[in-house]
Amino acid sequence: MSRIPVAILGATGTVGQKFIRLLADHPWFEIAQVAASADRIGKRYGDEVRWRETTPLPAAVANLTLTAAEPMGGVPIAFSALDAGIAREIEPAFARAGTLVVSNASAFRMEPDVPLLIPEVNGAHLGLLAPQRVARGWSGGIIANPNCSTAALVVALAPLHQAFGLRRVVVATLQAASGAGYPGVPSLDLLGNVIPFIGGEEEKIERETRKLLGTFVDTTVRDAAVTVSAMVHRVPVVDGHMVSVSLAFDRAPTPEEAMAVLEQFHGDAAVTALPSSPTPVIEVDRRPDRPQSRLDLDRGGGMAVTVGRVRACPLHHLRLVALSHNLVRGAAGAAVQNAEWAVASGVVPR
Amino acid sequence: MSRIPVAILGATGTVGQKFIRLLADHPWFEIAQVAASADRIGKRYGDEVRWRETTPLPAAVANLTLTAAEPMGGVPIAFSALDAGIAREIEPAFARAGTLVVSNASAFRMEPDVPLLIPEVNGAHLGLLAPQRVARGWSGGIIANPNCSTAALVVALAPLHQAFGLRRVVVATLQAASGAGYPGVPSLDLLGNVIPFIGGEEEKIERETRKLLGTFVDTTVRDAAVTVSAMVHRVPVVDGHMVSVSLAFDRAPTPEEAMAVLEQFHGDAAVTALPSSPTPVIEVDRRPDRPQSRLDLDRGGGMAVTVGRVRACPLHHLRLVALSHNLVRGAAGAAVQNAEWAVASGVVPR
Amino acid sequence: MSRIPVAILGATGTVGQKFIRLLADHPWFEIAQVAASADRIGKRYGDEVRWRETTPLPAAVANLTLTAAEPMGGVPIAFSALDAGIAREIEPAFARAGTLVVSNASAFRMEPDVPLLIPEVNGAHLGLLAPQRVARGWSGGIIANPNCSTAALVVALAPLHQAFGLRRVVVATLQAASGAGYPGVPSLDLLGNVIPFIGGEEEKIERETRKLLGTFVDTTVRDAAVTVSAMVHRVPVVDGHMVSVSLAFDRAPTPEEAMAVLEQFHGDAAVTALPSSPTPVIEVDRRPDRPQSRLDLDRGGGMAVTVGRVRACPLHHLRLVALSHNLVRGAAGAAVQNAEWAVASGVVPR
Amino acid sequence: MSRIPVAILGATGTVGQKFIRLLADHPWFEIAQVAASADRIGKRYGDEVRWRETTPLPAAVANLTLTAAEPMGGVPIAFSALDAGIAREIEPAFARAGTLVVSNASAFRMEPDVPLLIPEVNGAHLGLLAPQRVARGWSGGIIANPNCSTAALVVALAPLHQAFGLRRVVVATLQAASGAGYPGVPSLDLLGNVIPFIGGEEEKIERETRKLLGTFVDTTVRDAAVTVSAMVHRVPVVDGHMVSVSLAFDRAPTPEEAMAVLEQFHGDAAVTALPSSPTPVIEVDRRPDRPQSRLDLDRGGGMAVTVGRVRACPLHHLRLVALSHNLVRGAAGAAVQNAEWAVASGVVPR
């Protein structure tokens, strides 16, 4: 088939660059539009971007002209790497004009009619899109992926929730610099230091987890009855978010039972077949000191979640550590997979 | 008064060097003996040590000759920075010979008759020393300070336990490289990385906390009925251990009540008067992003614990972050304060 | 004597904070004015500053009200931590109003009538101030300290130049993050990375070195006939600028001769007596792997320069490594010492 | 053709692991033997290695049994990642037994009859192998690649030397942690620090450069008449060695002329055709702040050298910065390319 033209909103930022890297050779999508802030419109992408990826900027993208963040005819999908405040204005304009906005922004994640998606975990939540279109009078729509640290957490929790009934979570995060974008955190703040605060992050993790693990019934998603307490930390790591969790369940698994469930986890066959879906979804590493942020972040092309140190907990039932690439599974890769899922599900015309 | 001669066992290591820095101008103690492993005996300390402190090695210490780790007449106190395995052999020999061993090693911390001390928290546990001497036939004895991450944790928890009855703790640690000694963690393992494992550390935190918060009754210490679940992480920070905790109590405090209790915390007047005791013991920092490992570790000369982000917990009652200098409050400084406490309590002849 | 009231221009930045730390207990100076950008005027310093020093912000300074960057009566000295562009406008206004501006900014360093001073090296250059006042009709004036990496370089070169006649210098710098101020370099740019570029820095090093090593004759400074080639690098270090140099002289010294000259180096007796002057000025460290940025930056209170690895050069005559604290000897400490020198020289009324 | 069986000596170390990664899918070579120190013989590679690469350990290699470092029949090529001391004994034994030892060790690099090779630069030096075999009575032989920092340097210098006649080089290096192997540099030494010393490194750079740029005449290599002065530094970077140089030539090029020569540089057609040869060999990056260690090390699969900041020098003629991956172009990749060159040149039977 010919590839589907897509737009990237916020194309010059950290997540925008990751979109470009991931979409460079994508079998289904082709970058047709790169949009940036007003002062850059009309300029060449390659001249404006401060390219930070370690692979070269593809020449075809470098030569694209930056456009305004406005819908362009013949581009049915727009990936949004916009800041939340701007996203709140721009994403609905695209949705109204018939574009499916596949958003990494937090602006609409918690709207009841917006699917907050991890295809392996809750692909059925895409069912929110039809009522969203009706209620809002949109021919396009908005679908979202979770916050970067929530992504690693929920992929690891979902199979355990399905098997054992998750009830309580205490999660401590150790998050990389790139999660704050560019310029983001000053080096004077992060070199040899830990910052135990990221604005709004704990609330996002607590809320989004309940929605992601929730159940799609009729036309709504009912939150899962899971209590989450998050404690977040920024650490001097470039990429890769680690989460350390203590978990209580309805039915307490042994560590071996939990690892078996984690290793066997996969989404529906249609999800597994998506170009961006990793196999396996979760890699359980039995070495005592893994996963490690710098060594394990690229597994499954950055889309796999590595779980280690699955062990009993003196207070709850289980403890474990999970890691994923915050810009891939936690941002651009998640959005690309969501767009693939939308296409595979037939909600975007090909 | 004239100063009390003291020995340092394991004098060339990371903790040994910190002992030397802290004792260089100590009003009560004077370094009389520096002991090291067999191959260094008879050599000049200044020639053998790979000095890593940022202040100069005091000339008087540099000129001392390294001795075997054997008791020397007229030295009533020995600070032990030995590894646990070696400590298990050497510390009793000193105790038998009449020396009070003030140990940073883990070897005897959990022995029922060995005081595990943080003077502000449980100074009365020093009462274990008398029965220890009787039972073991020692004229000296062994007293210990806790593990480096436990120290920060328990100083922050103790006032809350006293006021509100602590029941459950989930603690995630973010620990500095210097906690592993020298050479310790290879740079290839720690640059831009997180290692979610430190051998034996989680068990130490869980056990030691219960003993430290326990009650001295008659001749024994009864563990506190607190359940602790620890998740440890090594981060690329030079010095400074951070702990992030979620806490459940018998009587739930508000964050303001908790902060008031933390700020007012102090040990007995006799403890407050010790040369190494910081005032205040706990500094509550109300800025939203503090404490930070690199910026706040030296408060109170490295003996204060900085607490921040005191906030409600969706699952338990409170969350907070605590930080202290792992080589001062968490190791050498703790031992020096313990020795001061022993002297002030009259269990060492002056 | 009563202390001299001083102003700090650019008081909230990285260098401004270092001024406050260094002046907190200064025997001669007292902070009377803290000036900041327009949006902060009238606010409390303690509320506006994002304090990054590891010692506490002095309460007396915290309670000062931020003023505009305008001369205030009765404040004869103003320390400038302004950016060059702003300094170019504001510093002359102070000088005209009778204030001696002791500037860390690069704006006027290379003006022929502005003393560019390192008191131990070229204290006599202060003689430029009198003709400056006449020519410009100023009752105050401007004196400057060099660029942060130039400072370490020139302190190490000056005694060798005096003794052996310096002719050619190739210098490679390894500069810390704090040299770029705050927020300065993004952590994504500096974590685990080297950036071989700092705008304008190489030119500053090359020019300023010639002026600093120059000779004050009559009413002018004649540049030294030294050719300097600089290659600069930003490295992931918090504080501490290292310079590695290859040197050619008129008369080739042996490494031992060079080290002897370096160790004996001192300024005039009047300079040595200044409160901020370190003794010795240069510490020669003979250990094979020193100086090191993190371990040696605080020698002499941050004002000493540590020199190591003095060795022959296959191409020129000597190679060596020098290190100093870029915010102390390279910025705020240098300015404070310059102000002391001005006071001791009688060019500021006490 | 069927692939040539090869051995890896020192297979568990940092460079050994890089060999395994690079040879995993090599079109010409197949790993047949992995050798390690005596205490590991007979054990499974996958159980003994502390795998540090970010790609998975290939299962076929994981299942190999570690052998002694002794020649095995039917394995014509052995890659040596041995330490120099051990290499001095083991490599000749292999050479005597008919194996071509392709060595990353420094043990024999400077032997007059051992080719020190960078195929693009001095492929003809392979001609030393025939007289080596005769003189030593070996049916195999030893060929070597240069030191890791020399590799980046000489690739960048070679085309300039060919075009303009290089005479003098001052080089400052900024070298990554992985250059010291594992465990290598302790994290306490390298976190937030610079160490201006690496034992023997400056001498290696100075000597090897002259040999590499030398001329093969009859049966010997005549060193180039280039004077090199090296100043080395270890910086807190994981991988990637940067060199900053000041250069003097017989005929002074402009920066533009130099960049043109660098961009057009390539080896003989036969070298360009080798599987490991990058195209282009040198990437000239005109952005003002490149190359950077973390961002540019993987170009050309780690075999390209990135050159930037080509500019005039106030003292010599040119300054520039070059970067390459110290474990690929500077170690394992260099050796693999050398083996390919040996095979392509017919000195190893296929």
C-alpha cells in the first residue's frame, strides 16, 4: 500500500525529533508535514532543529519546510509533541478538521471520552473514539498515550492486575533528563544530584494508572479500583525511566508466578502484529542487578519493558523494578504504536 | 582535659579517611593509632593512603606509622571502619583487651547485646553495654552505628514514631557512590546509570530500623512493631543518600503536624551537648524541590538530616524525602558521635 | 574600622551568589545593596534567589530588598556579575557617579585604560585607574578580573614568564558547567558528554593573557609578546576549570626549576596581606594524577591554583596542568581580591 | 564462501565483548573459540561474562565453552583483547602455531617488523608481515591496531599529512571511561571529575603516530618526521575519545582546504570495499559545537571519525577537533577491519 501522510506538531523538540527518527523508515506512515512555533514557519526543518539524536537527520525530513500548526489537506494523522497548554488549543482544531490527533501531550488524557491507550494493555479503550466524535461533532478525534513514567509502570502492572487483582501500589521513579525536554533541566541542577520533584508528575501517575487499567464498558471507561502512591525523582541519566514498586493484590502471587505471567504477557494478536509492538512486550531479567537505566533501555527497539528483581515484599506482596525508554515506550514510540492501532482498527481511512 | 587517644581501624579506606578528617580537630579525641592491612604495617600513613578528601591530609596524621589491627596500650577507644568479615574477628579482640570498639561495620549490629545507636534517637540503648561486658567477659565492648541509608531514614522517622506511632514504611533509597567504598562501583557501571541493587542493603534497612526504634527494657532492646519494605538504588552521585518514604501511623498526622514534630526534634540535653550533635537535628526544607543530594548533604556539618516534600499519601498517611551525608551521619560522623556519647555517659574512663 | 558598604550587581545569578557567600563574613566589606533585573526590584532577595550554594544563605542578605542597578549614595564599591551586554551600559553609570566598579564582566576588560587585574601577577596595572578617571571624567572607575579559564592559566604562567620569558602557549581547557551560569548548559547537552566549544572563550583567553602578562609603563599597559592558542572544552563537572598547557620559553627550564619557581611565587607583600590572597598562591602537587577538578578546586579557599604534571614537552619546553575554582579565583573571589587591592592601594576612600 | 573461524582472546572484557558484538553477524568471520583466564576454562561464556553491551548477547556465543588461550586447530585468525603483559607471552605462541594474531594489545605495536595498521591510512604496512614471518620463523604472525586515542588522531591527521606535510602536533585528549576497561576507573574517581593522567598513554600517542604516518620502503617502515606532544585527560564520558589538536605543516592550508581534503579522504579501493570500512571515513561537521562525545561516536557504525571546528591557529596553522568510538575505531572495530584487510590481501588462507 502507499504510506499514509502524517504531520508532526512540535517537530523540533526532544519528542518531535524522536518521532522523526521512528517514522523515518516506517512501513505505514510518511512524514508530510512538520509544524513548529510561529517564528519558524517557512524555514527549513534541517536549519531550525538542534538535532540531538545519535542517528543522522534523514535528508528528506531536513528539507521539509516548517508549517504553522494548522491542518493541511490530505494528512489524516497528526502526531502531537506539543506542550499541554498549546495542545489544549491546537489539538481540537485538528480533530474538528478531520484529523486523528495522536497525542503525547497531557492536555486531554484524563477527558472521559479520550482513549488513553497502551495497545497491549487496553486496546479496547479505542472504543471511546466513536462516542467522542459524536459528542464533540468531530470527524477526526484525539487519542493519547500516557505520561512517560506511567507507561513503564502500567505495562509491568497490567498482566499482574489481570492475573491477581491489583489493589495497592507504592511506586518510586528514577527519571531521566530527557523526560523534561530541551533545554529542560539545567546541568547545574542535575550533575551529580537527585531532584525529588517533578511538577504534576505524581498526580499524573496516580490518575492515569487507574484509567489505563480500567474497563471499557458500553461507551465509557471505568477506572480500576487501584490505589497508587507515587514518589518521583529526577536522576542524572540521559534516557530511561526506572520505576520501583511495592504491590498488593487480591490473590498474592509468588515471585515465580508473577514472572511467568509477566513473560507470557502479550496484547491481542492484532496488537502483536503492529510494526511497533515488541516481542516480548516484557523482558524479565533474572540477573540480580538488572534492569539498569543505561544498559536496558533499548530492548525491543525501546518499546519493551524490562522487569527485574521480582521478590516478596515484607509489607505488601511483591516488589519489582521496571524500566523503559521514556522517549520511545514513554512518548513517541507509544504514539506511533497508537496510530498503528488506530489504522489497524479501521478508525482512520487508508 | 587532655584528649583521649583513639585508634582507627581500616584507616586508609573511604570511611577511614572521613574519620581522620572529622577527628583532625576534635576537642575530645586524638588520633594515636592508625591500623591497616598486613602489607602496609610499618609504613607511613601519608605514603600509603590515596587521600580522597577535599581538605588536606593533616600533617600529624600523615606522619603516623601504620600498625597492625591489634590493641595498643593506652588507647581506650577504637573506631572501626573494617569490612564486616574482618570486623567479626578483630573487633572482639579489641573488646576483650579493654578497648571500646565504636564500629561502623555491620558485623555485630544485630547482636542482641550490642547497642545499635543514634544518640538523638535511642541513646538509652547504650545500657546494653553493661550486660554485654558481663556476658562476654569483656572489659571493653562494642557499640555500633547503623547502615548509611538506615541512618537518614531513622533520624527522620524517630520523631514521627514517638509522636504518632509508626506502623508501616515503604522506603526507596537513592544512594551515592561513596557508600560502596573505594574502589567500589566501577565508573562504567555508574556513569549515567541507575543500579537497582546493593547486596544485603534492603535487609539491613528493614532489620536495623526495627531495632533502632525499639525500646530498652531492663537489659534488652525490644524491636519496634514497624514493618519496613526497602527498595534500594545506586545513583551517579558522589556523596549523599536520599530516602523517599510512604508512612502509615497509629494516629495520622497532617503534613503540618509532622513538620512541626520534625523541626522540634532533639535528643536529651546531654546528647545535644555532644560536639558532633547538630542543631537542629532535622532541617525541614519547605521549598518544593528539596532536599537535593548535592546541595543539602553538608548541613549541620553533615550530621543534620534534611527533610522535605512532607505531603499526604493516597495509600498510607504521609510521604516525605530525607537526605543525609552517608559518610558523616551515615558512617564516620555517627561513630564519632557514638564515642562522644559513650564518654559523656561515663562508660569509657577518661 | 567599620566595614565598607558594597553593592552586588546581578546578585541572583551564579556569580552573584558566590559574591554573597564570599562577602558574608568579609572583614572589610559589608553588603549594602543587591541589584537585579527590573522585574525583581522591590522584592526580598531571599524570595527571589534560587540559592545554589551548599552553605546557607545568610539571613541578613536574605532580608535585603532588591534594588534597580543604579548607584546608591554611600556605597563606594559595586561588584558586577552582570552579563557583558548589560554591563556595557550600567557599569559606566556607576563609575560616573563615583563608584568603583569591580567587574567580573568581559565588557571593558580589553579597554586600554581599564586595569585587568590579578593582584599577585600584575598589581601595578591598577595604575591605569588614574588616567582612566581623567580621560573619562569619572570619579569612580572600572577595574576588571579576567575570564574564568584565563585566571587559572595566567596565575600558573606568570612566575614562569618572569623567570624564563614565555613565548608560546598551547592551552586546552576542560571547563565546568558553572562557568556558563544558570540555567546555562542544559543537562541533555552535558551529561556524559564533552562540548568542544564555548562562544568567544578562545579569543578571550588569547587576548587577556597578553594583557595580564603585559607591563605597565607610564600610563599604559604593553601586551606581553606571547602567542597563545586556546582550545576550549566544556566537560560534565560542576565547578573547577582545568587547563593543560604546552609552553615555549626564551630560556628553557627543567621541570624541577619550573616547580621551584611556581612554589615560591607570591605577589608583593601588600598583596599577600589581602584577606582573599591565598598562601601559597600556587600549590604544586607532585602526585602523578593531580590536580583533579573535583578534589583540588577548594585549595586556598578556592583562590589557590594547583599545578601538577610539570614535565618536558617533545615539541616546546614544558607541559603542565593547572586548576582553579572558576567561581572563586575565576570570578567572584578574583573580584573581591581586586577590591581589596584597590582599598589597600588607597584608590577607594575608606 | 563459508565463514572463516576466528578466536577471541580475552573474550570476557570490555574489548572482548565489543569483538563479539561486531562479529555476531560478520559476513566473513565466525566466532569459533572464546578464550579466557585459567579459572574460567571449561565454563559457558554466557555464564561467565558480565555482558555490558546494550544489544543482547548472541545465543550462539553465550553457549560457547571458554577455552585456554592456546591455539586450536582450524582457526586461522585470533583477535587479541589481552592485556599487554599477557599478550607478550600468548600472541607469539599463536603466531608460531600458524595463527594470524590481530591484536589490540600494545605489546608488539612498536616492534619494527609488526605492522601497526589503519587500512585507510597505511594499508601498505601490511607488507611487514612477510619479513616478520621469515625473521621469526612464524607461519602465522602478528598485526596490530593503534591505541584508542591514537586511532582518532591519526585518521584525522593522515589526509592532512599527505596533502600538506605535517610537522608538529600538540594534541589534548578527552578520553572516555571505557578506554580503561572493566572494572577500570572507580566511579568515585570519575563522577564529576577530570583526571589529567593515563599511564603510558602520552608516550603511546607520540610514538605510534610517527609509525602510522610512516612510509613502507622495501621491508621496513620509516617513521614520519612529525613531532607530537600529547596531553591526556580522562573525563566522565562512557564511550568516545575526543582529540583537540594544533597543527603545523610544510604548506599551510586554509581551513576550507583542510576540510575539503578531510572529506575526500578514503583508502585504496580494496580498503573501501572491506565490510568494516566506513563511507565516508571522515565526516566533517560544520556546526560550531560538534563533534560531541555522546552524540557523534556512532557515525559510520563507530568506524567513522568526525572532525569539527577546523580553524586557523594563532601559533601553528590549524586547529581542529576529532572524535571516534574508542571501542570500535579505537579497538575491536579496528582489529576486525585489520583482519579483513589481511584476508583481502591474501595473507590468510581462506
